[in-house]
Amino acid sequence: MIGFEWPWLFLLLPLPYLVYRYAHPHSSAMNSALRVPFLDDFAEAGPDTRGKTRSWPMWIAFLAWSLLVISAMRPQWLGDLVEVPVTGRDLMLAVDLSGSMDQQDFVLGARRIDRLSATKRVAGDFIERRVGDRIGLILFGEQAYLQAPLTFDRDTVRTLLSEAVIGLAGRATAIGDAIGLAVKRLRERDESQRVLVLLTDGANTAGVVDPVSAAGLASREGLKIYTIGIGAAEMVKRGLFGSRKVNPSADLDEAALKQIAGMTGGAYFRARDLDELEQIYVLIDELEPVEQDPKKFRPKQALYTWPLAAALLLGALLGLMRSGVTPGRGHRGQGRGHRPGTDLRSVP
């Protein structure tokens, strides 16, 4: 059905009539005069038989005004009532975009992919499953940025995560700043609903906030943090002198991540390959939700552009009528020679 956001603006409909009826223009008898280009036109003037024709501009103007009022009332198409399941949880994701996330130590099918691509694939599915949660996204590197505030629009959060690129927030890693930003954004929410999932592949090498100090602040604010250390434990690299095994996750500070999770009542997970990363998000996906009653809403679609466009078209038509321009004809009075005007100030 159709509804109006501001129906009280309907009271403006009689405004033009009230102005016409009660606001009389100021006139001066001393400056009044009748100017005509030539007196011969009076002889040709007869009774006015165009009264009906002259009433059309008034009706067109009234219709244009009515359409403007309707547009100002903000008409909307209201859809059917929809119930949205709400768990009551506010879940913030913090994803590392430092330079080390381009390490290609994950395998998808028969090809190697970097750590960020694996995160996008698994975390994207995790976001899609979080029906009823408010999801937010923090991207951090040398600095931490709020990429998406808490929202029920999971598709937008997933899109913003998929568009993230390595080095977008700098090449270093500011874990403490990411936790501090999450605390700032979640501190206004209920304590039983605050969850942060932090994924990184290194140690804190930048930022102004120490990760342990930030975890202490999160603990006082009732924010539970789940940390994920990502990166393979062993990788074969080939060189000029043969192959050798290296640890691509040597920079991962597992002790600090475990301490952060333990201080806030969360848990630490280690993701060495794509399967482990998927299992970690499945475990987090099974967190006990805070049940609330479903929320109901009606989808709305704005319709004000249609009456507004019609009013503008009618206004343009009125402008053409007032200027005397009609299709196929010029302005009135064209084709006659110019004669000096006669000022008849004595005409009664």
C-alpha cells in the first residue's frame, strides 16, 4: 500500500488560495497608467470570449502545486510486514591487511593463494551465516580503520571485505589499535552482546596502543575477543641450491594472541591451512546467541520523484503559456511595425 512520511504537509494545499484571497498587492494611483502600442487596437477590441481558455493556466498551476505538496509529503510504497530474526549479538571482525598477508602458503584446489584471499573466502561465508547479528568490519595494518559500522546488511559487509587489498592500511601491524577501535565502537552496546573476532598473521609492530593494555580495557568493557593466528607452519621454498623448508609464520606472536583471548574470556585458534580456518569459523559460528524477540518492519520504496517530475513539467508548460510561445508560432505581436507607445494617464 501507499503511505506518507509527512502527511501533515497536506495542510499546505490551500496556501495559494489564502495568499490570493487575503494578501492584496500594494497599488499606487499616481503611477498607474495604460500603455498601448497604438490606439487602433481599441477599435478591434470586442467582448472577451476566452474566459474558459484563460481559466486553464489557473487549473494547471493548482495541479502543479498539488503535486509539489504530495511530493513533499514523501509518498512511499509500503511492502508486506517482514519478521527479521535478531540474536542480539554485535559481532565485529578485525582483519589484518599488513604486508605479510600476501604470503601464498594456503592451497585452494591445485593452486596456492595468499592469506588474505583465504580469509575473504572463509570469513565471507561466515558473515553470510550470521543472520540476526549486527556485523561490523575493521581493517588494520599500520593503522586501524572502521570499514563498516555495525549493521544488519551482511551483503554490504561481505562486499567491503572482498574489496580490501593488502597494504590498504599500511604494511605494518597495529593489533592494539584494532582492539581499541573495536572497544570504542562496541562500548555503547549491552555487555552480553559484544564479540570481536580478530585475525592476524604477525605480531604488533605499529600503533599507539599496546595489545595487552587494549585487551585489559576490552575486559573491563565486557568485550569478548576471539583471536585467530593465520599462516602455515611449514612451507617448501625452492632456490638455486635446491629446496628447503621454512616457517612462514615465524613472526606470529601466539603468546600475545592467547593472552588477549584469555583476558577477555574468549579463545585463541590456529589456522595453518584452509580447512582449519573453516573449522575455526564454524566453531565461532556456534557461539550461544542472546535470544530476543524477532523485529518486524515493512520495506519502503520512495515515490516522491514521480509527482515532483510531473510538477516540474507542468511548471515548464505554464512558463511557455505565459511567454506566449506555442508550437509552430512566434511571440504575439510579431510581424507588426514598431510604433511609439501612447501613455494614457487620463483613461478612467
